Amino acid sequence: MLCKSAKIDLMEKNERLKRCRDLLLKLHKSMVDLERSLYEGIHGELTAGQFLNLLLENDDFAWLRRFSLLIVEIDELFDQKDGIAEEDIDAAQAKVAELVRMDGGDDYFEDKYKYALQHSVEAASLQSELRSLTGD
């Protein structure tokens, strides 16, 4: 059984991870919107379905999948019926920190991410909030 202070700490970590997830979702959307605008500027307007297919299948958009996969992973943690173990929260938080630090040695991901941050005030602001939440 957890003591009162441990329960509060776990609740705070849980809430921080939820906030990270929400910010990641907004950051992902802002970068998707930027990529769509760039793509449509070159190739012409797309329907929502056409763009969704590009996001899922086109290699130029693969870098964005790192965000969506992490968001889904966090959502699955929160969907667990037995609650989330503290080590799972810590691991997810570490993955968020790694992502926003652009760790991982993927130059293409890093270049695309940096471009988005340089060309979207919203993305840069969300990135800053995420780095603050993850202690970077």
C-alpha cells in the first residue's frame, strides 16, 4: 500500500504525463498542418482522405509518426483498467523527453522537426512547454 505522499507523487506524475500527452497532440497537429500547407502549396489542394493516406503511407511524412505512436502509447497506458504503474509513467515521460530533445540519431527527423519549430510559432511554443514539463 502506498503512503499518502507516494500517492500524491504518483498522482502528480500521472497529471504531468496527461499534460505532456495533450501538448504532444497539439504539437503533432500543428506540425501536420504545416506539412499539409507545404505539400498543398506544391501539389495542390487535397481532400482530408487523400491527406490522411499521405500521412499513413508517404515516406515524407514518416517523421510525424513518431509523435502519433507515442501519443497512442500514452493513451493505452491511461486505458489500463488496473491503473498505471509509476515505472510506466516514468518510462513514458522519458520517451516524451527524448522525443522533444530530438534524441535518437535520426537526422531526417531532426531536420524536419527543427524546420517545423522554425516556421511555426505554435509548434515552438508547445515544444518549449513540453521541454519545461519534462525537465529539459
